Amino acid sequence: IDVAVKADGGNATNGHQYGFLHEDINNSGDGGLYAELVRNRAFQSSYSFEANLEAWYSLGGAQLSLKKLDKPLSKALASSMNVAAGPGGYPATIGFYNDGYWGMDVKKAHKYSGSFWVKGKYDGHFTASFRSNITGDIFGSAKVQSSCTPDKWTEHTYELRPERDAPNSNNTLAITFDSAGVDGSLDFNLISLFPPTYKGRKNGMRIDIAEALEQLHPTLFRIPGGNMLEGQTNTSWWDWKDSLGPLTERPGFGGVWKYPQTHGLGLMEYLEFSEDLGMELIVGVYSGLSLNGDITPKDKLQPFIDDALDQIEFIRGPVDSKWGARRAELGHPKPFKLRYVEIGNEDWLAGRPTGWQTYKDYRFPMFLEAINAAHPDIQVIASGSTFDGHDIPKPAAGDYHLYAVPDTLIKQFNRFDNLETPHLIGEMAATHPNGGLGFNGPMQPWPWWSGAVAEAVGLISYERNHDRIIGAAYAPVLKSLDRWQWPITIIQHAADPALTTRSTSWFVWELFAGHIFTESLPASSKTPFGPLFYVTGRNEVTGGHIFKGAVFNSTDNADVPVRITFEGVKAGTQAELTLLTGPEDPYGYNDPWTGVNVVETTKTSVTADADGVFSFDMPDLSVAVLDTAPK
Ligand code: AHR
């Protein structure tokens, strides 16, 4: 297949074609990206979960009970754990332990930052230790002198440096004390332990997961959902204000994915993460519709619009504005960059058909007008798409979500050409195998190779239209191997970092996002698209001319010969060809339990011949990037 690429005639790109959505699903926040090791650290309750003692166990016969004290730690953290000596008072050392998000990784090289709040009278010291949940072996401990008093909650902080690595992640954090020094019993709350975090941020992200995301070279970050933003009811959506400030002020969130959330991974943490990775933000604001179909009537919508304006002000307002000042108080005087705001999430899905009807009739227009008036430079995005038959009023963009069989991604290749309304691809992944299974059929257990190649074709179709496609976000991005509901995610994780697994899709997204166009270049060929799909461009920073291609289902699975010329690129120019190929089985996947990576990455040097032609073969089900100036 001959492809001739012109030297000009394309468009400057926005530079953020590849990224992901993060919401707390699959324990991808608490127990995932958010580095906290202690589960149920503050006995939080919400509309869907009563406070409880899950993950807490007694030591030394101590009696643990949940209390709602007249003097709680804070209004937000109203429940706490009372610890009393068992009958008889022996043994003297009592306490409790927590088994974490299904284990804790204990490394000698790490310094862990611990804290807990206590109320009660105790003269003595506490001991915080890492213990094996199997043998009881202690891997390291810290002495913490008590400074607690009966009438006031007191925070105790400590550093825990293990003396050795634990052989596996089935470990706990134990806190013990001498019951003889206690007058009565002690009340505990907000018992927290952090390993070192990504970029050393306080209350930050788990390093290995953050790095696996960073290595995807993401440039687009859609937060905070997804369904999480909507919440179950219109009094229980993900309220960004509850996620700000000291942890003592964060009440916890019932979530929508059947597990309680701490609010620890809050708006500020998301914003800082976005800044750390250099990602363009797409911030979702609550639109007055929740998952149970609760719709806010027109005369009650204004407070939500005001709230969205406050949220925007918090993110990018000047320090002398009310919410900009709050952001500064929380340590970030400099406004964050925010150019995209999405109103709600999938408003066509919940409360059908009234959900979209009311969105169209008044909810979206009211948000659009208010945001455009206050922030004319912000691109407002509606939560539906023209592809799903929804009208998107100007000057808004749409959002298209696509969880599809590979064939759908291929069939839709031309769908985005000549688009009138700009769109975000706010959620996408190949999730179901080909063979007639619709969205409701079973998902694959993991991203698989032919699905990943189909995603490459989808990404090419978006990038070919980057002047109208704001970018594409993989979703959902993370899955805890210990508790999840959505199998297909780009990275899998567990307490043990050795299980952090980059899926087949990860390799495709990493490759494409690692070669950014600053300008697209038009390409022509006598051969129509399929089985070879491609997009071409240039990076003016590196000076590279770039071809991104994928081969999906070639005739008789034969290799596809590619011959490509870039106008103005001379004979003898060298380019790096990165070729991704998969296993023989197109359903092959990267299994965390075996650690085997089925994606083969081959890098070769290709030289333009006397006619300036770069020639190479692409096998069936392969993905490639040719770049004359790789970084
Ligand atoms: O990504 C999983 C869910 O799929 C999102 O929360 C929702 O927006 C979509 O339906």
C-alpha cells in the first residue's frame, strides 16, 4: 500500500488527543490510585453505607465497638472506634489491626507516614507495627508517645520504617498499647498510613499506579466520572466541596459502585495529579440528574448552576475571588488551567426518556448560558452525542461514549469525518468480543489483543479528525483485582505492586500518545482504508514526520506491505519503526497472575530509499508508529 504524505494542508492539533477518565469504580481510587493503606480509616457513613468496623480486628482480647460520641472528632467524622480491655484485663497489651485494601505492601526501603486521633486518658506509648496476616511476624514498628486527654481529640503522628521487606502483601497495620496505663477505654478515629507517594505529595497517589498512568503519556484527564459524578440521588451526588481540605472535614461518599469512598481522593488531589502529569482537564459538573432518575426541576436548578460556577472559580479563579482564595488556602494560589467543562454525565441514560428531554429543554441550556457568560473561553461539553441522536446546541461540543466490539470500532472509522459538532470521546474501550454480542453481552475478562488493535483503529479515526475531536479518554482506567465490577480496564492492580499489570491496550495507547502531532498532514493512497488504517502528521518540536497505523483483519492474515513518502523528507533519512504485535490467539491478554506480556514491541530503523520511500511490512493485527525523529 503506497501512502503519500503532503508537507502541508493539515491543521495544528490541540496536543491532547489521548487520556483517560478517572472515577472511583473497581476500587480504583480508594484501594487504587489513592495511596492510603488503611481501609475504613474513619468509620464513615453515607446514604448507602452505615458506619461499621469492617477491616478492623481486635488484638489481645480488646473489645472494639463503634461509637457516635457527643464529642466526635469532627462534624464530618461522626463515628469512631472505642477500644477497651477485654474481661479480666489480660494480657496487658491490647489493640487492633487493619488488613488494608486486601493487604499492604511492606518494603524496608520505604518510610511510611502514620497518624491517628485518640480521645481518652492514657499514660504510656502506642506501638504501630506492620505484621504478617499469616504468621504474625513483625516487619517493623514505631513507638508513639501518648499525648491524649479525655476531653479532646489529639492527633498522633509517626514514621514507620520496616526493618525488612515482607515476603508478600498479606500484611496488616497493628496499633497496640498498654491497657494498664488507660483510664477506662480509648476512642480512635482517622487511623491513616501512607507509603511514599507519587512526587511526594501529602495525601497523594500510589507510586507504581501513578507511574503506570504517567508512562501512558496522557494529555487528557476527565474527572470525576462517569456515574460517580451523578451519584445515586439528587442529594447524594459527588459534591466536590466535601472533598476539600483536611481529612477530618471530608465526610465520605456512598459512591455508586457498591463500596464506600473516603473522599480522600478529592478535587484538589485530582487537580494536582493533572498538573503533575501535564494533562488537559475535562471537569464534569453535576447537572441535576442522578442515577436513580432524580431530575431537578427548572425552578430548583439555579443552586446547581451556581455551584458549578463556584467549582470553576475554585479551579481557575484569581486568589482574590472567594473560591480562588480557598484554593490558595489549600496550597495552590496559582489557578489551574481549565478549558473544558462537561455538564453532567450520560444524561441520556438515567431517567430515560425524561433525563435527556429535561437536559435538552432547560438543564443544559441554563448551564451553557451561565458558563459561557462568565467564562467565554471555556468549551462547554454536553453529555450526549449527535451519534446517539442528540442535538447539541452551539457552541457546545458533544461527548460520545463507546464500549464496543472491535468490529464496531472498525465500522465507525469514517464516522468522524466532516463532523459539524465537535466531540469529546469521553469514554471508550473495546469491551466485548466480536460475534454479535451487544453491549449487554458478557465483557471479556481483560483487554485482549484484537480489541486493543481495534482501539488503535478507533484512535486513528479520532486523530484524523483532531480539529473536531477534542480527544479520547480510555475508561474505566483501573481495576483492583480484589474488588471490581467492570472487568475491562487499561491497568490492573492489587496491594502487591508486582501485580500492577499493563494490559494489551496500554501498549497501544502508550505508543500512539508517545508520538504527538503538533500538526496533521494529509495523506493519500490509491488503496482505500482497511485492513490498513493510518493517520500522519508532524511534530514541530522534534522535527519528526510521523505515521501511525494499524492492520485489522487482512485477507488470509497476510502481512501488509507499507510504502510511505513524506513530501520534503529526503532519500537516506532514517526513521524509527515501532511495531506492536500480539499473540497467535487474538483473544490473548496480559494476565496479572502469570505476569506474561503477550504484546511484542519491536523497534527497527527504516531508511528512506532513493525515492524517499520508507518500506516495511505490517503483520495482521499489528500497530505501528514510524517517526523520523523519535524522542
Ligand atoms: O466507565 C464506566 C461507566 O460507563 C461510567 O461511569 C459511565 O459514564 C458509563 O456508563
